[in-house]
Amino acid sequence: MDWEDYFPTAIAERGYDYYLQGYVTDLKRTKTQITAMVTGTQDYGVVIDLANGDFHGGACECPYANSHPYCKHMAAVLCQATAADKPASQQQVSKAPTSFDSLEQTATKLV
């Protein structure tokens, strides 16, 4: 689902931070919509519209969304939905060393 190009970089980054902090709850998805709650100053309801599985717009109850087409809460929901679509192996941000040798090599590089 390509949605990042619709959002200003700063808004997308703030949404990603909200996603990483676990602020997205009650995520539900149908063929035409994604809904969720996002914790901010308050809890805000977010609705994302989909067309053929792709981002097609959205709405949020936050004050910022009253005067802007996209907000960090929408971006957070899209980050969560995108992560949910990926296999668990691709959701990992970084992989820890799996053997003592590689752990030792990593520690040596740090010294």
C-alpha cells in the first residue's frame, strides 16, 4: 500500500514515532476501510479509505485534520496497517547476532 507520498515528511515521521510507541489501538481492516484509535493529546478516531487495497484518503478527529488533509494519527494507522501486512521476519528493525562469534565481532568493533 503506497501512501507515504501523500504525507509531508514531518507528518509521516511523527506518525511513525506514534506507531513505534504503540499509540495505535483497535485496528480493524475491511476491503474498503481501516479504522483505529490513536492516542495523542486525546484518543482520536481515524478512518482510512481504501480503493483496490490502496490508500485513497482518510479522516481523523484531531484538530489538525480539520484544516489539513493528512495528520500524524493517519500516518500512524497506516504504519501499523503496513506492518501488519508484512511477514513477521520483515517487521524486525534489526537482527541481533545469532552466534557468540558474531557477538564477539560486534563487541570488538565497539571497542
